[in-house]
Amino acid sequence: MKKRLYSLDIFRGIAIMMVLIFHRFMYDWPGSDFFFTNPAGFLEIPWFTAIMFFAGMGGIFSTISGVVTGYSTHNRITSGKGNKKMIFYAGLFSFLWLIVVDYIRKFLFSTKSYFEGEFFFGLVTGSLLEGTLVVPQLELLYYTSTLAIIGLSGFIVPALMIILSRKGGIEKVRRTKIIFGTLAAVILIATPFLSIVLDPIVVDLIVSGNYLLGFLLALLVSPYFPIFPIVAYALLGGIIGISLARDEKKRNITIIWLVFGFALLSIGNYILISALTRFHFYNYNFVRFMQLGVYIMIIIILLRLVDLKSEEKQEKIAKRFSPVIMFGRASLTIFVLEAFLATLFRVILNLINPKWNTEAYVVLIFGIFNLAVWWIILHFWQKKDFKGSVEWMGGYVVRKLSGFGRKEEIDG
């Protein structure tokens, strides 16, 4: 197969476009407050349930990262073109870079992070909304975020593949898949129990001022994008990536993963509904099972429609979807800055009409407006090859520190 997987660029682009719209419901619509104060409450409103199902799908990017790194790492090692040490350090430095960017974003641009009865904001977004200086609080550490987990996903898959590739292990594909699959299964099964045990401990630690230990444990079980179970998404994505790199039969890849994705969706739905109706118990990880099933099915369908076609057809499809791919190429940058730009627009609208966002349909129009503004920004920025973007700077940092991929970007 060719080097670039267009279907993943398209999926990444669609995902970040959805984020631009759906985040407006989460952060700019007053009617969404109950989602933060009572996470199970959104299930009572069908249309909002659908929105939050997609708005909370940041794990898409970790799944894509797993596919990309599994695919590219296998190709680099088997072709002899990739130095294992450089591949390892490239993944490590990319991970560290995204952690730095993530916490800069968190403390500058966070909007509506909820903890123990109170909303917390970043320095810039909070100050704009309140009209006075808002100092970000350490309670923001309770929430892990998409960028850091994408970085971890892009590191752990190649790191494990490098370890398993010793003494010709790269050709032991079945063994690698079994190890990845077993680790993913253990993580998915253990996560709900882990969150039930650790989450109250994390809350108590942060409330008592023990931020460091609370932060470290929150990385594992935070309500938003914790290490567990999101790392399992990357491991499963890695298996798909390896299968693509090995040019395994299209039919086998399609049937196996569509059935697996549908099974995850069905199991997650059954556990969620049963827990709510029988035990009045809610755990967001049940929703994550459903989301992971959807991610996998969409990835397989897009692969079948795009990358498993002839190269001529792939190029035609890529050209047709070039605006979406444009969003995909700058998805990390958009994720970092979208809240800041939306907050600027919100402040302006507040001056005109303080109650402009009370109706959900107006917030939807506001989300579409933000999407259009980003299209204009990206249209012109693309002509400069997105120089100065998070992706561009990340690629520069990784090349300088690792010496790897002189002509490559971070493709997380």
C-alpha cells in the first residue's frame, strides 16, 4: 500500500469538524450545564444524547494514531529504512511535545471544566468571559485531554512493536496481534472497575490539596480521555495498521473488524442500559465501549471505500475530499485554538445580546459559523503548508531532537 492513508485524513477531518460544532453545545449553551453536574442526565434528552455521543468522541484521534503508527512502524522496520532507535525517540519526543502543548492549552484556553460543584476556566478564555483577570486553578489537573493521550498512543504502539521486533520478531505478526489484543481486552474490562475504585480517591486528593498525587491518579481514570481505556483504542488501531501494512486480504479485514466493532457497540449499549435500569448506576466507560465500536466500524468502512481501492481511484477521492483533508491536516492546531476563537466571538455576541445562546438552534448556527471561519483560515494557511501550526512545530521539534523523519510531520 502507499505511504499515506487518505481515509484516516478524511476521518480525522470529519472528527475535528464535528468538534467545532458540538463543542459549542457543550461550552456555549447554558442548557448543557446538567451534562457536567449530572453526567447521566443527558441520557434523558434524546437529541442531546446523540450530540454528546459524538462530542465526546476525542478517542477517535487515539484510534487513528494507533492505525497510523502501527502501519508506518511496521513498514519502516520491514523495509530497513527506519532506525529503531530513531523511531522510538521520535515517538517519545512527539509524546512529550503534545503534553507540553496540551497543558499550555489547558491553562490558557480551558472552558467550563467542572469539578465538585464549580466551573474552572483557563487564563485567556476565563478572563474574556468574566471581563476580569481569571487565574487558572490547579483543579484543571483533574481533566486529562485529547492531545496528551494522542501523544501517548503515538508512542506506545511503536515502542511495543520495537520491543517485539527483536530477533526477527517483526515477522511474528500473529504473536504481536495477540499481545496487542490481550492488552487491549484487559484494559477495556478492568477500566470500569478501576474508575469506580480510584475516582473517589482522586476527588478527595484534589479537594484536600494533594494535587500531585491526585493528578497522577487522574491520568488513569479522569472522566475525559484518561489513559485507561483510551490506550486500548490505540492498541486495537495498531492491529489494524499492521494488517494494512501486511496487505492482508481486504475481505478478512472488513468482516472481522466490522463484526468486532458492532459487538463492542452492542455490548456497551447492553451494559449501559442494564446498569441504568436495574441498578441506577452510570459509568461513562460503558459509553466509551459503544464509541470505540463506532470508531472501528467507520475506519473500516472508510478504508474499504478509499484506501483499498486502486491508486487512481484513491487520488480522485482524495481530491474530492480535499477540504475535509485540509481540516484533518490541522486537527491538533484547531483543537488547541478553537475554544479561544469561539470565546472571542461569544464575547462580541454577548455585547449585542446577552441571551443570544439560550436557544439550541442558535448555538448550532454559531457552531457552523465557527466551522466556516476555520475553513477560511485553513484555506489561506494551507498555501503556506501550515507553517507555525502545532503539527508543523511538532515535526520540527521531533526532527531536531531525534534526527528522524527529516521530511515528515507528526501524523497523530
